[in-house]
Amino acid sequence: MRLAGKISLITGAGSGIGRSTALRFAEEGAVVIVNDVHEENGNQTVKEITGRDGEAIFIQGDVTDPADVQKMIEKAIGAYGRIDVLFNNAGISNVGALHEVEPDVWDKIMSVNVKGVYLPSKYALPYMMEKKSGTIINMSSCAAEMGLAKRAAYSTTKGAVLSLTKAMQVDYAPFNIRVNALLPGTIFTPFVEKYLKSSYDNPEEAIAGIKTRQLSGELGRPEDVAAAAIFLASDESRFMMGSPLYIDGGVVFGKNA
């Protein structure tokens, strides 16, 4: 029960890494506030948690909408009086070199992946500052640390999230608030499966190519990232501040012969 009694809010918890993390947080004793823009998905996550005797509620909200996010935070505070852990997980991807990315697509991915970290943090931080306690986990990516073909918009957002994480840590360390980032490699989620099928003529060939660039020789699982998130959310990581945590199968610092 590494997260016993901790009130946690996870954005984008209706599927993939978010859902897996929500389930694992609950198993470790956390109360989980599930956020997702899709009501059906969010409620399904809550159903799975409560079906395993965990405690969870669903709060629908769009992480790019200031009014939605402010209401979400206020509801969470109204229900539990505090937020101990904020996991800014919600995000989207895009395939394309810079000249191939349309302005509206660029704006959308910037909004979800960067603004979607800024807004929940902005409205949760005053409560954490008042309590002089809190942990924020931001979802970056190994793409923030390496050149990755046809990921111009996505890589830009994840680099921004990593830089934001470091800046936030400096500002909020005096309030005993820790801010760290997760940097996954390619994790085989339903979302990744969908965009591989829609972006490549031969998805199986694309998956095989991705596997070769990771020293592990395989794609990561949502559970791999969830385990790292538990570590950052727990007191075990008390001395980690403004740090990137890689869960990438060796893609960033390794190289196959």
C-alpha cells in the first residue's frame, strides 16, 4: 500500500496508460479521481477500480478548457479536501514532418499536450501550496530527448513539458511540492495501435521497425509506465525533484550494434 490514503487525480484516465495507472494507484491504496473527456471511458475505469474494492470517482472535463479544469479541481477539492498527487497524463499524438503538419493540427496537439499540463497544474497548485505538500507527475516522452522521424509536433510538445517540469520544480520546491516527468518509449496502447493503423500502409511493418530501435526488442506496456508513476507518486521518490524518469526500453541512451 505504497500510496495509502493519497488523493490522486489522473487526467486522461479513461484508457491506455491513464487507466492502467488509475488501477494500479487504487491497488496501492490511493483514492483515484478519474478524469477523461469521454464519460463512458472514465466511468469504465471507475467501475473497474470499485469492482476491485478500490475507491474512485469520475469527473468529466476537457484539459484544454480553463472553465472545465477549474470546475474539475473544485469538485475534487469539494469531495476530498485536497489533492496529494496530480498526474497530467492526457495527451494525443501526431505523425508528420514539420511541413506536413497543418496549422489546426499543430494547435490542437499543443493545446492538449502542453496546455493540458498547464491548466490542471495551475488550478491544483494553490491548494497544494496551502497544504505545503503535493506531487505532480507530467507526461513527457523520450521524444523530448532525441530526434524522431515524422514526430515534429509531438516532439515539440513533449520537449516543452520536460522544460516546464524543471521550471515548475524550482518555483514550487519551497512549498514542499515535487514535480517530475515520465519519459516513455513507444507503449502499445489502444491509442498507439489506432494511429499506427491510420498512419502506415503496413502497421505490422511499422511495429517491427519500432521494436528494433528499442534495446528491449519489444514495445512497452501501459503497466510499465504505471509502475514508474507509482514510484514518483510515492514517498520512495522523495529525493527526486524536476527529474525525467525514462521508461523507454533503452531507446534514448542505447544503440544496437
